[in-house]
Amino acid sequence: METKNGIVCVNCNVSVAGTAYHGVNIHTTPRKLTDALGKPICGGDKVNYEWDIKVEHDGREIVAAVYDWKEGNIGLDDEICFNIGGTNASDEIIVKGYIETLLD
């Protein structure tokens, strides 16, 4: 079931186990990502905001996590660099593209 522009679900028991950061980022604010993706998962010591995402792309499912990493205390309107963690850089780029369509 598609929800938004190819994004199947966000924070709906998506397992991002086995994903890692491969150098793909998205520059935006926490508020804009929240408006686009919904409420984030509460972070911990090193992450303030996280969204676990599943997209349907060319007949396959891709999972990734979008998160800030060691950004410290940030405001909702502070533009920062969010990491996209997936199984490989190619999948991260695909997920980034889907997110960018929602941010435009």
C-alpha cells in the first residue's frame, strides 16, 4: 500500500537492522522532515530525530533510517545534515529522492 509518492510507511515497525550510513545526506530542518514524514521516533544520546522508512521502488522494498547524528541540541527550524542509513549508497540515494519530492 503506497502512502506518499512511493513511500510505503514511516515508523510502522520497519526493521532497519543491518542498515548503515554510506555517505548520503539530506540537508533540511527537523520541522520540514516532520511535516513531510510525520512524527519522528524519539532519539537517544546521539540521535535527536529518526524516521524509519520503507519505499517501494521498481518492484522491491527498500528500508532506510533518516537521522541526525551527534548534532547536540538543535531547534526545529535549524537546518542540519541528516544521515540516510540503508543497505548501500544506491538505495540511500533512492530514498533521498523520495523524501526530496515531499520537501519541495
